[in-house]
Amino acid sequence: MSLRDRKRARTRQALVDAAAELFRRQGYDRTTVADIAAAAEIGTRTFFSYFASKEELLFPESDARVRAVVAAIDSRTPAEGPAEVLLRALGTVPDTGDDLVGPLAALRLELIRTVPAVRGRALQIQFDAQQEIARRLAEAFADRIDRVRAAALTGAFVGAVTAALQVLLEDPGRPASPAELHAAVRAATDTALAPWLRPAG
């Protein structure tokens, strides 16, 4: 990564961190883009070269997660079926950031429940991701599944991850470490996708 790219990555993360802190402290609706930019020590106009809106700050790794799944599909082995590829992709999520299970995830879940604009953005991101993953899955495994089955499998996968995270992040006794949370999500997703897995051996 070049110096310029590292600087952009640091500024981007500073914006996410500043927004999360402000959302917690003064509430989502009372926090403006100008507030977030000032806290991150950049200009308001510069903010928009990183994020299109303050809603986007709550989903900083959504594109990276879709790319991780697509990369897993593209690097599939002959021994892997569609479900195995999706489960392998889930194992790469820690490499694309911890916003799925870290403090930002708990804040995002709370705001999805209470702020219509955030809930709408979350649903749009999930819908777009499912469509893209299902399309790539159907193309990659055209000899095994059609588009309808690919969509159903992708829906089971995304739904399992989302539902498991909701329960885990709402549980005050949840595992403390991101690794343990990832393991719990993986176990739940294994169960949900079990009917789709190829027989061993």
C-alpha cells in the first residue's frame, strides 16, 4: 500500500471512529456530518470524498465482505460445493475488518432498530450483497445449481449470519473476544447450511 493509500485509510478510519463516538455520546440524529468531520480534523467537503452520507459510516466494510465472498467463489476448488465456498468465505471476514463483531457492530444494530434511515440503508446493503453473491454463485456452479437455488442458498447464508449476530450482540453474556464471536457465528452458519453441504468422503 502506498503512502497516499495509507493516509486515506487512516483518515477513513478516523471518520468511522469519530462518528461512532459522537453517535454514542449525543445520538445519531443530533450528530451532523460537520460534527464528524471536525472531530476527525478534516473539512466537511473532504468528508464526502470518503463517505456519501453519515449512514455509510456505519457500514465501512460491507463492500470488503462482498469482495471476500466473491474471491472465495473465484478461488473454489473442485472438492468444494457452493455451501463450502460460502462457509470458507465467512472465515476470511476477520481479515477484512472486525466491524462485523466489534463495538461498531453493536452500535450499528442498536441504530438499525431505532433509526429508519439506518435501517433502510442496512436493508439495501444486504439486498445488493445477496443479489451479487447469488449471481456469482450461480455462474460459478452452473452445473450444480440454478439461479433460484443460488438465491435460496445465499439467503440462508446471509440470514444465518445476520440472525446469529443479532442474538449474540444483544446478549450481555456474549463472548468478549472477536475471535470467539466469529466462532459462534460460524457454528450457527454451519448448522443453517448443513443441508446444502456435500457428503464427506
